[in-house]
Amino acid sequence: MKNWLLSISFGLLSCFYSNAQDIFGKWETYNRHTGEVRSIVEVFQKNGKVYGKVLRIMDKEDRDNLCTECEGDDKNKKIEGLVLMKNYEKDGEEYVDGTITNPNDGKVYRSKIWLDENDPNILNVRGYIGFFYKTMEWERMTE
């Protein structure tokens, strides 16, 4: 009985621990120059792929801005509510082969995302253009 109870407790603990360390949920993006929160992005899974949607733009004056430079279905849609991260697939500890759109200029970059190995509350978001890349750090939102 004791071993069974210990086994159940360990199983529940490991389920809680693994759920606390996934990429899904709400993330705060920051202005790297001022340190202010710019937006809240929700990372979610749909049909086996991972996406990210802008839930809230913090600057009230920018909330109605449109993605005028975007192409295709995203053209002239409101940035708040737009799915800017698309089609990531899990590969080990990373999610790869996705794209991320910069709504300011409409450019679409190859991208990958992963949790920081030292802090599961930091999501690394990397966009590529050729051999060059830029990595942003987003912080998990605590509710």
C-alpha cells in the first residue's frame, strides 16, 4: 500500500512539473530598450502545430493598429488578435520550422521557440533571415 501511494504521489508530482514547464499559455513581450511590457501573446496548439496570437497590446493608442504591410489573409487585420506565430512542430525540447511575422513591416521570418534551460518562465523566440538571427525573451505571465 505504501509503495502504491508513493507511486501515485510521484506520478502526480511529475505530471504537475511537466505541465509547469511547457510553452503553452500567456507570455509578456518587452520593449528591449525601455523594459516595458509591449504585448501579451498566447501560445497554443491546434491540429498538432503550435501558434501564437496577440491577445493584448498594452499601449491603448496602438490597439486598433492594422497589419497594413502583412500579406495574404493577414493584410489589414488588427494586430491585436492576429496569429503572428504559425506552424511550429516539436523537435526534442524545441519547436521548429515555424514562422513569425513582424507586424510593423509585414516581414515573415523562419523561427523556432524553446524554454530557457535555466528558467522555464522564459520563452526564447528566435527569428532567422539567412544566417542571421535575433532572439527575444518573453516572460511567462503569472495570473
